[in-house]
Amino acid sequence: MAAFLQTALCLIVGLVMSAAAVAQTPTPASQQALPILFSADELTQDRELDVVTARGNVEATYGDRTLLADSLTYNQRTNILAASGNVSILEPTGEVLFASHIEISGDMREGIVEELRFLLSDGARIAAAGGRRTNGDFLDMRQAVYSPCDLCPENPTRPPLWQVKAVRIVHDGRQKNIEYTDAWLEIAGIPVAYTPYFSHPDPTVKRRSGFLAPSIGSSSQLGTTLEVPYFWAIDDSRDITFRPMYASEEGPVLATEYRDRLEAGRIDLVSSLAYDSSDAIRGHVLGKGRFDIDDTWRWGFDAERATDDTYMRRFGFGSKSTLSSRAFAEGFRQRNYVAANAYAFQGLRAANASGTAPYVLPMVDYNHVGEPDRFGGRAELDAGVLALTRPEGTDTRRLAMRGGWRAPFEGPIGDLFRFSVGLRGEAYQTDDLVRSSSQTPSNEFDGRVIPGASLDWRLPFVRDGGSFYQVVEPIGLVAVSPYGGNPDTIPNEDSLDFELDETNVFRPNRFTGLDRVEGGPRLGYGMRWAAIGNGGGSTSALIGQSFRPKTDDTFAQRTGMEDNFSDIVGRVIVSPDPNLDFLYRARWDKDNFAIRRNEIRMHAGPPVLRVDIGYAFFGFPMESGFAPREEAQTSVAAQLTRYWAFRASAIRDLNDDSGGMRAATLDLTYEDECFIISIIGARTFYTDREIQPADTIFLRFTFKTLGDFQTSVL
């Protein structure tokens, strides 16, 4: 019955207020458009004074604003609402205004507020002794405090972790800005900084021009450094950040970051320019662009370049070993794909020889996969054109084409087959090629046409174990093609990094590119086992080996493929639940089972204590140019408490008798709803020309919603 009366009162009073609003001449037309709707436990109207009084769970709504209070009076003649007791106004932007008493216009846009509290859309709060609201989006507050920090539940009177006190705080909703006059920053109730004026965007602003938090540091190579970034929001889709850096031991550096979001693409560009202590101009650029032409075609670029090998590492712009620049266009239509690329490379290692890196222009590839035919097979066609040009060394032009047919089918006992047949051909034209049979560079033209066929076979046995099921699957491969096909008149540009592992032991052609082919009959055989739990956990293992009746000297020594029988490769993956992932990969010598490659990766523990362990041993082939490598990596991440987190990591070269450490990092972080402090210590141990081992201690303060301050010692 009470709910019925309350609803009836709401409807009646709404109609009365609507009629009264039409009759009032002083009220602007914009305020006459909507009625004020009331809901309350008790509501009375004085017709002589044109005053409506509401008490108990009062709710007044005008348009998309709602006022809640314990009691309220509305003077229809003056169009003034006066509310008291637990007053709150819910704004359409998500902000909430709280007060002990408020006098405000009927449209809730103009008024005076006492004992004000303002909840912003991101959870930050402003409290003030009083304030004035103007035009619905301008709030002028006196004797105010701003903070995003939660109060202590046990002692709400204790000051928050940090807060900004000001004689005056203004929130301009139209300009989306918060301004402070005569303000000081307090941490744990202790004043630490004062400013006569500052401002920052309100939480609804995602980007705006202005200075960002500065950083101050010290480096054994750069000296004392100061960086004062400035962010310029050019328009709604473009912005640029300027990062000027001043160093006592080096010349000035200007870094920029440009972003552009287009209707049909995007551009991201990071660059820098330095005038170093030797009066040399140095710099770099890292850029990326992607652009859609239509539903079929798109084009783009990657731009990576530096003035010299060590500039980026010395000035803190990354530690890439190779910079790759590319321009491309590509198209997708049904089962066809075509791409045209151009590449330029810059090696940053000391061992990179100047002038030997090729320019790739053009590199055009076409791929087609046909519709399934009546046998379930598909026709395939791949074609490509490649040209490599070097300032010094061999220039190569290649025309390649491959056609084939592939079909899967099922055998009589549930075994699965995949049959493939194809014909490939390449034509090469080279300049200044150094052949293995001659040390004199020569110009060559050569080609080859090679047919091939392969049959992949698998027989999965499945056993249901109740809470899990097991799969045991023998695997076999038979492939045939003519012997040879790799004369020394054909250069090897794209098949240099061959490594036998479990991912390619069952492939008809183990080489990664087109310049080398695997010839003759060959077999691959192995076994896969897996156990899959009903809850999602799984464990699997794979082992395999290959055999050829005739050896092939195309494979370098110690690759594991130089003899009739290949080395044995295997892999074990254990993932019983989300808190444990274990991977083991290995290659064993076929004769004495000596380990040729070992790799272990483990991630263990819940988020509160996570341990990552990595170990790798690679016995590189003699012709690869690399020495055997043995390395261990370890990291531990722990959530010590609700607010404190710790992380430590280290990389160690186990082949180095002098200690072998390559890098070590310690990170201690405190984070709550309003504040982040991070202490990071790191050391690098490598030396490369002007780059020397360095220590870094980095301290960062982040005041959430305001910005951060950071210092570092290198």
C-alpha cells in the first residue's frame, strides 16, 4: 500500500510541477521543457506560497540529473530547490556531488553547496567547506582537498597517503579541467611541496597538450641528465611528444614520438637527434605505418635506422642487434594472396661487415590454395620473384615457382594419411658469386626443376581413463625427390640457419627457404604420447628421427643431418594446471646419445609467487659462425602483501669462466589505489666498443590521476 501511495504521489506531483512550470513566466524556456519529478515518503504542497515539501527518501529528477536527500523544499515561484541531509546529485557524466545542504535551481545547474564532497568518474574525490555551481558544469570550491586515496577504515580521520590542499579548487566541466590556487602537496599529512597555481585534466580527458612529469638521473657515460617531456595533442587523431634531454657529459638530445590515427590506417614514429660531446650529430628513427586501400589491398612500411652501431644503446633507445626497414603492399582475395616487399638492413654488431647487408628489391610472392576437389584434395600454387643487391659481394636474382596437389584420407584401420605431390623450379642469375670450386668471383646463370612426393602417416590410439584420456600415436613420413639440385652456382641466401628439431623432423624438406632442397628418398618416424585431463590439464611427449639411404653433404657438419640416420629430437610439455607449465626440448647424438641441444622452460606458481626458469645449450654447427652457447635465466616474482610486490631476474653465461653474468635486475614496487613507488636496481655486464658495463638504480613515484616523478642513477 505504501509503495502504491508513493508512486501515485510521484505521478500527481509530476503533473502539478509540469503545469506550474508552464504557468511561470520568469523561468527560461530551456527550463520549461521538462518537469521536475518527485518521489518521497511524505509530500505536501502549500498552494498559497507555491512551495512543495518532501521528506524521507526524497528523489527529485530533472532530465538526466537526479537529486537524493532526506528533506527538500521546492519554491515554484523562484524555481529554487533547497535540500538537506545526505544530499547527493547524480550527474550524467558519472560524477556524484555530495553535500549537507544545497540550494539549487530547478534544473540543478545553478546553486550554492555547503560541506561539499565531489566524487569524480575515476574514483578520485574533492572535499570542500563550500562551493558554488554555475551553468551545471562549473564548480568553484573553497578550502578544498583533492585525493584519489581511500581513507583508513579503522581511522577515517587519519590523512590519506597523499592529498592536495588548496585555498580554491575549480572544476570546469566544459573545459574538462581542474585548477588549484595556493595549493600544497601532503604525504601522510606532512606538507612536502607548494605551488601558487597548477592544473590538470579531469578524468574524462584521455589526452591533452601539456608538460609531462620530468625525470632526473645520473649516468657514468652521460653524466647528470634532465628530461622534460611535452605532449602536444595536435587534433583528435594526431599527437606528438617531445622529449628534450640535457646531459652534463654529452650534448643535448631531442627525442620525439609521433602518432597518427587515420580513417584507413595508422602511423607510429619514434625518432631522436643528438649533438654529442665530440661535436657529431647522431640519431635514429623507428617507425611503422599500416594503410588499408580497400577490402582487398593494404600497404605499409617499417622504418628502422640509426646513424651508427652504438648510438641507441648509449642513449637508452633500445638494444636491437639488427635494424630492418621495409615497404610492402599485399592483397587478400578468397584463396589468393600476393605481397610485394622491399627490405633494407643495418647490422649493429661489431662483427657485421659494412656493405655486405643486401637490399631486397623487389620481393614478390603469390600463393594460391584451390577449393577441395571430389577426392578432398586441394591444388596449390606458389610463385615468387626476388632480387638481392649488395654494395659489396654477391648480387642475386631469383625466379621461383611451385605447383602441387595435397589430399588427406583415412585408412582401413583408422590411420590417417596425407599425400602430397608437386613440381618446383627456380632460375638464378648472380653477379660476383664466389663458388666453392673457385675463389674468383664470377657471373652465373643456373636453374633447376625438381619433382617430389611425400606421404605422411599417423595412427592414433585413444584410451579413455575416466578422468583423463590418453593418445598414443605412431608417426611416419616417406618423401622422394631426385638427388642433387644444389650446385655451387646457386647461392644460399635464405637457408643458412638450419637446425634440426621436433618441428621439422617430419617435414619433406627440412630447409627453411628455397635456395636449398633436400634430395633423394628419406624417411621420418617417431611417436607422440599425450594425456589430457577432463579439467583441462595435459602432458605430452614427442620423439622422432629421420633416415636417408644416401648421405647429403648439403647439410653442414654437426647439424644432426650429415649422416644416414639423423640425430634424435624430442619434446616434453607438462601443463597440469594454470600454475605450472614445463617445456623440455632436446637433440641427442644418434651414436652415443650425447646431448647436442638442451632447452628447458618452466613457469611455476600462482601469481602471489611465480618462478620462471630457463636453460639453453646449443652446440652450433661448425659452419654457422657461432660458438656453442650455454645460458641460464631465472626470475622470481612475488606479491608479498596486498600492496608490495617483488621481482628479481638474472641471465648467466655458463660458458664464461670469469663469472658469466650478463644482466641482473631487482624490482620492489608498492602500489595502492592512489600511489605507486618503484625501486629498480639493474646491472649489465657486457662491453661493446663505447658501451661499458653499467649499474642503474631507478626510483619512480607515481601519483595516480596527477602524474609521476622519477629519478635514476646509472
